[in-house]
Amino acid sequence: MNITSESHLAAIVFSIEGDLASDQVDQFKRAINETLCESQSDVILDCAGLDHIDSAGLEALLWLTDELTQQGYKLRLACVTKSVIRAFEITRLERVFNTNETVEAAARSFG
């Protein structure tokens, strides 16, 4: 898994490539925490490069949602692949996560 971040006016955009599975969850949380400690903001997770997510990865997204909510911020997901959407549907998490077709649409959704 590779995760990068970039600050924008509306939010911090994290781009994730590869898998978000049990082996990568700690790396994911560390990367998110390091960036959010420096700059508190709403978050957009660009999932265009996310190939696979397992139950631990879903729990990591729920963790991120909770962390942001406690601080008064929001999470938006962008460019979510069909396989990840399917995982959301199977677990009924499509009701929890706000998904958008593009990063720009996710940024506009904060307004």
C-alpha cells in the first residue's frame, strides 16, 4: 500500500494505492495521524488506486470517520472502485460512507 497526502482549500486529500488489508492498517493509521496532527481539516480519501479492502481495512475507515467526527471534521471518499463499493454493500457500510465520483465532487460536498 502506498498513501500520499496533499492539502487543498477544502480538505486534505489522501490518495491510497494497493490494498487496505490487515497487514496495511497500522501503516494507514500512522500516515493519517501524522498528517492530521500537523493540519486539522476535513479529509477526502481518493480511492481510485485502492484495489482491495478487507474487514480490517473497513474498520480502519470507520476509525478514521470516528476520529474526524470527534474533532468536528468529515470524511468523504472519492473515485471508489466497484470492488470496494461491493464490500460496502455487503457490510451495509454504504450508508455510513459518503462516496463521490471525483475528488472535486467530494470537495464541493463539504459546502
